[in-house]
Amino acid sequence: MAASRVALISKKIIKPSSPTPLSHRIKKHSIFDQLNPCSYISIGMFFPKQYNPTLPVDPTHISTILENSLSRALTSYYPLAGTIRDDGLHVECNDVGAKFLESKIDCPMSEIFNRNSTKAEELIFPTDLPWTPSKENLVVAQLNHFNCGGIAISVCVSHKIVDGSSMTNFINHWSTMARNPSAPIPSFQFDGGSHFPPVSSPIAETILKSKTRGNHPCISNKYFFSRSKINSLKAMIAAESGTKSSSIDPTSVEAASAFVYKCIASNSTRPSIFTQSVNLRPIMKKWLPEEFQGNASFLFMAPEIADPADIKLHRLISELRKEKKMYWETTNLMSTMLEKVKSLQTQLERDHDDEVDVYKCTSICKFNLRDIDYGWGSPIRMCLGSVPINKRILLMDSQNGDGIEVLVSLKQENMSALETNSNLLEFASPSLGL
């Protein structure tokens, strides 16, 4: 679909409803913040036309509700209304605000759905986002009106401030404020930097390079794993693990992510390494307060596999579980992470030199995205912003809960090979970009 069918109606800056206290004006980055880029993570939500006379349908009314509630939400998530300092180690919480855009899309919402395309879904996101780095406007939201009366809301949030878990909390918090304007404004803590300080710059630069857009153009395709296919895949992996004593029962995310990695790597002759971004909050409860928000995810790395033919899914999952167990049992999380960060730096440098392929997987499954409700019900469809970064795998629950959607980003030649991979197509149905 052509971007010319999107017309920008308005552009506003939304500031927090209450000023940030002077004691909170400077937020120090943690190691988790430092190792994430200044680009955005994003999600889009589609809402059909409302026929309930008690719900808002007037475009002006809808935008007013969203703007006012966003202002209140930014009071709690005050670093998102700030500016990232040039030193890359601090956020100045100066209440410059978030960017709020409103557009008109000249087609019915059903046309987006019928095309079943990541390219069509991209129309609801702000132009040139989400993967353009920025040190200001750390939240960019866009309200899109379709000519059928339906709307779509896209939200882009700086990955330098939040990860998938905190982004989901922010959107849920914003939607609560929209649904209930008199809801109390809670206080959160963004003090990860006090507990987990940054590492040396050379290490951080290597890891950041792997998370930003490279010189090689990439495309994103989406694949859907139904619940029944995931169960079949899990059974296959369990059987592959052999005897009952050594058998593993993989989770849906473990099964789908490991399987997609194997399908991609099987088209290459290079050694490969699979990494999985893991939410460390359950482990960090010993050190962080319950009200903590921000980045708290870290890459777990499986051992290098020299020959793609040697990739065994049960073994791969087992190795990642060993890694997780080591984090659970550590008495010094910062020391453990520093050791792993140095190892990760080495492998990513090899990846940059084309000596090995490092695949990076992230899941936002079970993040309660289906509970988002701005006052007109839950979205009928959700999507992630496309990721123009090579060798990326993103997973999210399907909106009706009957499976998992996997967004894969690869170079064109590698994607062409994946599109015809018979093993992948046995378990997943594609939603290919145009």
C-alpha cells in the first residue's frame, strides 16, 4: 500500500500533567539501558468502529481522550518525557514531552487485514520510525483514522529507557488513564543505574552496533504458529530428546524461537550462535524495588554450533536453561553479567566480521498486551513495527490467543531462502511483505 494514502492531520507535543520534581531530574543509565540503542520499540493496535452510543466515536473526542491520558501517564513515566544526554549515560527528565501525531488513512481497516502484510501494517506507524535513533521525543504516538470509522494507535518508545515489559506496562497505564480519568497516578522508580552501573564504552559500542540498522538493507516477514502446530512442535522436540530421563518439555516460546532459528541457520554454511533476550525481573527482585520500571532484559547466549546440521532443538533449549539457572543461582548478578557481556562482545565482533552468525531473539509473549483497553474495548489486532536489523527474531502472542506470531528480519537473499523452507512451512503460515 502506498504511503501517499496517509495524510497527517496534526502534530502535537504532550507534556506531563505535573512537573517532575527536581530530585528526579537526572536519571542515570544502568548497564541494561547502556546496552540498548536510542531507537524505538513499537507496537500497533487496531480498534473497529464503535456502535455503542455510550462510547466516543467523534475523532476530536477520541484524540482529546488520548492526549489528556497520555499527559497523566507521562507524570508516572517521567523519563519518557525527557531528553537523553549526549554523554549517553544520563536522561535529563526535563518534561519536554512526547510527540502525538494524528493521521487519516484513505482506506477501510479491512484492507490492511486483507493484505496480511507487514508493509501494510507499517502505514499506522510514524514515518521513518521506529528504528530511527533519537535522543528526544522518547515517546511518539500516532492516532490513525480509517475511512470505515475504525482507528489504529501506534506507540513508539525509546529502547534506551524501557524494554518490552516496561513498554507494555506504560501502554497499559496510559490506557487505564484514558478509560478512567480519575484513576490515581502511581509513582514508579527508574533507579536501575544505582544498582547496576554501566560498563566500559568499547564493550557497549560493540553490542549497540549489533542492535542498530546496518548498511545492508533488510526485510521483515511474519509467520504464524497456531496452537495446534506449536503443540506438535513441542512433541517433536520432546521426542527428539530421547529417553524419558533426559526428555524436556519446552515452552511455546522456546519451541517456536529455537525452531525458527534452526530453519534460518540451515540455509547458511557459517557457524551460528542463538541468543535470547530474557526478562531478569524475577531474578532481580533481590535488588530492585517492586515499583521499578525501565530496562531489565539481558541476552542469554547458547554455545556456538559449527555445522547447521548439528543443531538439535532439545540440546539448544537445554543449554539456554542452564544459562538461566546460573543467573538464578548467582549471588553477584553484576559480576556474572560483566563476564557474560565480555563474551558477548567477542562473538558480536566475530559476527560483524562475518566469521559467525549471531541470531538475536526477543519475546513479548505473556506481557498482557491483550488487556489493553482505552475505553472502547481491546484491540482486534496488534502488530510490531518492522525491524530493519539483520538476524532478528521477535515473538508475540496472537491477539485471540490461539498461537504465536514471529517477526523475522533478514537480508533479502536469506529471506528468500527462508520463504521456501519446507520445514518452516510445515509448522508456520507466512504473512509476507509486499
